[in-house]
Amino acid sequence: MTDFTMQKGDDGVAVITWDVPGKSMNVLSMDGAGELNSLIDDALADEAVKGIVITSGKADFAAGMDLNVLAQMKEGGPQAVFDGVMSLHHLLRKIELAGMDRKTQKGGKPIAAALPGTALGIGLELPLATHRIFAANNPKAKIGLPEIMVGIFPGAGGTTRLIRKLGAMAAAPLLLEGKMNDPAKAKGAGVIDEVVEDPVAAAKAWVLQATDADLVKPWEQKSYKMPGGSPYTPGGFMTFLGAAAMVHGKTMGVYPAAKALLSAVYEGALVDFDTALRIEARWFTHVLMNPSSGNMIRSLFINKEALEKGANRPEAPDQKVRKVGVLGAGMMGAGIAYVSANAGIEVVLIDSTQEAADRGKSYSTGILDKGISRRKVTEEKKAEVLGRITATTDYAALEGCDLIVEAVFEDPSVKADVTAKAEAVIPKDAIFATNTSTLPIGELAKASKRPDQFIGIHFFSPVDKMALVEIIRGEQTGDRAVAKALDFVRQIRKTPIVVNDARFFYANRCIIPYINEGIRMVGEGVNPTLVENAAKLMGMPLGPLQLVDETSIDLGVKIAKATKAAMGDAYSDEDVDTVIFRLADEGRMGRKAKAGFYDYDDAGKRQGLWSGIGENWARAEDQPELTEVQHRLMFVQALEAVRALEQGVLTDIREGDVGAILGWGFAPWTGGPFGWLDMLGAERAVELADKLAAEHGDRFAPPKLLRDMAARGESFYGRFGGQKQAA
Ligand code: NAD
């Protein structure tokens, strides 16, 4: 016995404690489930045991199923998945029925769950099977079923139990959005029963006085009716019909888990509880066997976590940041100052005027005030965070900074000037990072006296919301600078990828072609609605035209001009420029100007696509097929990712996939561009790319790496997966 242990007290209560050795959070493995099963058998059979309390030996109850175990289960095929899931159903059903006589519904032993903190996934499905759930009064604890976020759904009875407990309408945000609540809110939502100071003591007291009737779940009673109505009641009909439309609208049909969840709920609602569990298990198996869920689990959970833990961190002593200097208090600098101070780091925020520096600091005030109005932040916390930020024009205040993040204007001479000024003050071993989005790190490092301590730390806007940070290693950047950047990103709780120095690094390198392809199609006379919808139906969060409106047309023009100047004859986006320059000439600079590819109302709310598109670029008589537009939009990104790998800008496909989803929202259901190409298979990908290249140009020509892989029947994860391995 390792994960679960049991202590039988003189009071007749058996306390089962979940405490997985060597882990900070409990996760359930199949071995663990087997141990729990034996303990439950033992306690139910032991006459001296009157009731059972299941709790945790850690500060939290459990983080969920061990997703690595699910990935392994999948390798055994659908029957293995189904059998594995059914074995969990049997265990939880045993807990729920607790040895009672099913006819008389008497004679069972009360079982309660005592949650000291967070309870997620199976960590909530297990309590849901008990007869009463007690949670500690711990506002930091999260209670919920977040499975949908990684492309699966609660498959150990959570779906079936929650629907029967709360009804479809109330359970929808918990199941379909993976909404997590603190204990008080979870009680309010009817998910748990009590919030107390000492959940184990309360649970023990409860099991000792529970009656037979307390053990009978509502759905075990003949008179049971689903709250809000089952599908074939007037109320239920409306809910289920609306849910199907809503889910399809939100997922565009590309996320198999949401649809399967709805099917499990709908079909399960028409039958008895045990049959509903079998239905849930079948749909869960269906989803787990879909390549999308495997890819999502791999990128959004396993690899994301590995990168956050420093999978690609070079050997170096702890480089945790104590005091950071942020140069430039504009949009990016203000955000970087906030996330740093919020993570407990002392910040010196510098701008060229005191007014600009103060404005940068007030950005943090705004975010914290919003947090206070939502009751997520206290006045003390606000004072603490703001107290860590010194807004000034005085470079002398940078003394003692162990990291500088420079975010001044995108101008090499301005950047060189502030680099020299800061280096004159900061300790000799401090690391200097630039947040440039377009300038080569190697060039900017020339202004530094210590180029091995010079690095790129590229944030995305808005800094407080975007989870990805791209770390750029210049040619001369040393390992300690990379370790420092990674330790900093970890402190501010974001996800890092480490890439080598090349034009646009990784994320922008892939997203710009996506935007350009959409704009190019407008110039060709493709219906812009088709372009936007094709993107969304592939699972892209924003169509390319909406995206460029958000980032602004003038930025696009600026980047196009700079790229053309740098590339000379090799530049091949003139057809894109004719469209975007025309918009700029018309003053349609995007959402901020309330006019771009879309029209906006006075409040800046997006209306329809601009009618002038059709007037400027005549609609072609022959419109392309939806899939052709989709392939253009997807391949133009994915092939660029392959080139980044081939050229050594990316050195780890895990970073390529995680970075694509977090950085620019690359269709998350695919698990990222490499995951998507693996789903297609290299051979089919080459075939499709060749066809696109013949019709639309060389930008679609398959890179040699992809061709070689197709010839050898290789996949990206087969060849480069698991560990860091360069192309
Ligand atoms: P911004 O114009 O909002 O802010 C720049 C700030 O730097 C201004 O407050 C300005 O007063 C200050 N500044 C200029 N010269 C200075 C000097 N000599 N000393 C001190 N302060 C000075 O620009 P931004 O959007 O925050 O971008 C800053 C950097 O971040 C740029 O390198 C940009 O490429 C990069 N970046 C921007 C984005 C984005 O989405 N905006 C994303 C990633 C990276």
C-alpha cells in the first residue's frame, strides 16, 4: 500500500488517507485505484467499522487522474480504455452503494469525503460518489471538473452524477467550460455539501450519526426527477436543444470532447443510472481514442508542464530574480512590471519622463482595482504589489537589479542608449533582456558590454493575460542568461519556450504568414466571409482579418516595409501589401481606428465586414472550396513551423506545439502544428502542400525535412518526440 492508507479508529470510523509518495499533489493511477478498492472492501466487510471518511494527507485533496496513465491506457486500444474506465465506475459505485441492500436500500455504511483543499477531476468525481462532501474553509482551493480543457470530459461518473445532482442547466458551466469554484461557491452551486474548519472531524461526526436514508442518492429513488427536466420534458427539451446549438457554436464542431459529453449526458438522461455510466464510459473511450484528445493532453498538459518545470533549462545554479529593472513604461513595460511585482519581485520601472513612468505604474493600479471589484484581490494585496514598484526616470535606482527587461521603442539606437545607461549601474553579473519583437538579438547585443549576459525575453500583449513567453538565445547568449530567463518566467507563472535568434523568432514568424494569407485571398477576390469562417471552422480563435484589425493595420504596414527592406529581392508579399496599404491609405487602421477589414460602431464594437472590400477587390466568380481555404490558412502556419525546426530556430517540437497554442491560438484541438501534421501523416501533408504550391506559390513548397519524413514514413513525435532533439 503506498497511495492510500487506512486507520480504523476506536470510534468505528475508518479514515482512508490519500497521500501519493513523492508528489506535491495526489493524482490517481490505476494501482492507486486498486489500493482504494481493497481498502473499501476491507472497511465494508469489517463489522467494527461504522462509517468511512476519505481524505488526503496533503494540503489539497487531488489534482485529478494521472494523465500520463490515460496516455498509456490509450496505447492498449479502445477495449483497454473502456475496461479501465469501467473498473473506476465499479469502484465508485461500490462507494456510492456502500454495501446497502439494493431492494430495501438499508444496511449500507456511510462514507464521507473530507477535502482539505483543491479537488479536481477524479479528485471531485470520487467525493461525488460518497454520501456527503465536507470541504475546508480554504478560499484558495479549487473545486471542479476541468477535463474539457485538455480535450476530454469527466469520465469516472462525474458527468452522470453532476447532471443528475444539479440538472443540465446548472451543470453546464462546470462540465462544458471546466469552471472551477472555491469551496464556498462550490457549496452555493450544490456541488459539495458543507464548508467547515475541520473537514475530517465534521465528516467523522456525520458518518457516526448518518441514517440509512442519508445514504440513498436522489437518483436511486423511484420518484427521482432530473432537476430542470430530462430531455423529453418541456423544460428539459429547451435546455438540451439550446445546449446542442451553443456547444456547436462555441466549438465549431472541431472539439470532439464537448460533443461527446453532450451525447453522454443526453443519452444517459434517458436510461437508468448504471446504464448511463456505461454510456459515459463508451463516449469517454471514443474521445480518448480520438487523436485530438491525445494531442491536447500532450501539449496542453504534459508538455506544457514539462516546459514550465524547465525541461530545456541549461545546468546553472538557481537564478531566481529578486529585483528587476523594466526600461520603458509603455504598453509592454507596464504589463511586465505588473506581472513581476505580482509575483513578489521588486520592480524599478523607468521611462524618460516621470509622468510616463507613473502612467506605467498606474496600469498595475487599474488591474488591481479591477481585481478588488471582483473580490479576487484585497486592499492589502494591492498595497503590497504597488509597494514593490518604483516608477522613476533615474537610472541609479537600477542598482542591485539582477535582471533588466528593456521595453522601450522599437528603435536600435534608443535601445542601445538605454542598454549602456543601465549597464553602467547594474551589477556585473546581472542579465540584460530585451523585449524586442522584430530586431535581431545579436545586433542589439552589440550595444552590450556583456553579450553573453544579453538575451531576448519576448512577451505577448496583453502581458498579464498571455501565458507564453518566448526566450531568444542570441548567438553569444550564455547558458546562465537562459537559465535566468527561464527562472524569471517560472516566477511569474508563465510558460516559456526557448528559441534561437532569427527573423520574427518563432510565434510571429508563423502568425504573420497566416494573416498575410487571409489578406492575400481578399486581394484575389475570395469572399472575406469565407476566409474568416474557414479559419474559425478549423478552430482558429480569430480569423486572419479580425486578427490584423486587432493588432492594427499600421503595424502590419510597418512590418511589411521593414521586412521588404531587409529581404530585398527575396520579398514575395507584394500582393498582400497592395491590400493592406490601401486600407492604410483609407485610414482604416483596425479596431483602434474603429475601421479596418471590419466596420465598428462608435463604442468600438465589431460589426460586419467592411462593404468596401467588395468594391476595391472584385469578388471572383469562382469561389474556392471551404477546405482549400482552410488548407491554405493552416499549411501556411504549419509549414513555417517546420521550417523553423529545420533551420534550428526551434530545437524542440514540444515548444513548437505548446508555443503555437499559447502564443497565437493555433487550433488547440490539434495539439499544435506538429501534432496536426502528425494527424495528417507526413505523406498526405506533402501531397496537399505540393498541390497548394502548384496552385498558389512556393510558400507552400514542403520543406526537405517534411519530404524526407514522408519518404521514411516518419511522424514528428515519432522522430523528435519526448526529449529535446534537434532536426
Ligand atoms: P510603447 O510605445 O507603448 O512603449 C515604449 C515606452 O518606452 C514609452 O513609454 C516610451 O516613453 C519609453 N521610452 C522610449 N524611449 C525611452 C528611453 N530612452 N528611456 C526610457 N524610456 C523610453 O511600446 P510597446 O508596445 O510597449 O513596445 C515596447 C517594446 O516591446 C518594443 O521593442 C516592441 O517591439 C516590443 N513588443 C511589443 C509588443 C506589442 O504587442 N506592443 C509585443 C511584444 C514586444
